[in-house]
Amino acid sequence: MAFRPEDDSDYDSDLYDSDSDNEELAWEKAQLEREIDYERLEIAMENWPPPPCLGFMENLSVVDIRESILSDKKWNLTDVIDNSTIYSWIAYHQQRQPVHCARSRFQDVDWSTMGEYIMNLSEKCNQDFSWYTVLRLLRYGHFVKIVPKLVVPKRNF
């Protein structure tokens, strides 16, 4: 026969509520941290607006920016920037002498500016800087033209 408490004094609430209390406190702490990050990002972007190479970020919400900073997704270069810009990216990261690629959207100065700017935003969210963060944000810029695949109808002979 199962024990059934007759009144509230027989019920030990600490056994049952401690897990849910801990979960609720953790959730509230995460919410508070998120709100603080949003506020810090807004202030940082007001004090230092995005550079021209990241001008599209003016239209992004702090939610998207924070998600890009905290995410661990690693985008391929080809999914984010066009081929001539990839050449510029590789030359910059291999620390070659500044190479000017006329067709590239970004040059060495732009990559340095992006790194410095994103590093500042990452610090506001207590995150280390990563070039993957730059790629996650660049995907919002729509720098790759998506060309639909050619569908050739099959002929029945």
C-alpha cells in the first residue's frame, strides 16, 4: 500500500521541488545573462556603429548578432562569400603581403576592420573572438549569389 500524506505536514516538499527550483533558477539566470548581453550589444553598436564593410549589420537585431557570436556552427567560405572574396580571405589569413583583388568585395583593411569590430562585440558577450563568428555574421550580408540548378527535362524516345 502506497503512502499518502494526510495533511501538508506529512508532505516533504524539499524532495520534490528542489530539482524544479534549480531548473527554474538556472533558466532565470540564463534569461538575465541574455538580456544583459542584448543591452551590452545595443550600447556597443550605438557607440561604435558597424564599419562600411559590415553595413548590413545595422539591419540585424541584437538577437541575431548574439546568436552568431554564441553559436558553434562553422560555415564554409563558399556558402558565405563569393570566389574572388575567398581569394582575398585566404591571402589575408596566410599573412601574405597585402594583395588587392579588384573583384573581391573585401580587401585586407576590411578583414582587419571586421576582426576588430567583431572582437569588440564578442567581448560584450564574454566570448572569445573567432573568425567563424565573422563568417556567421557575413552570411546575413547575402554575398553569395545563389544560382538555381539547371533542370533538364528527360526525353522519352
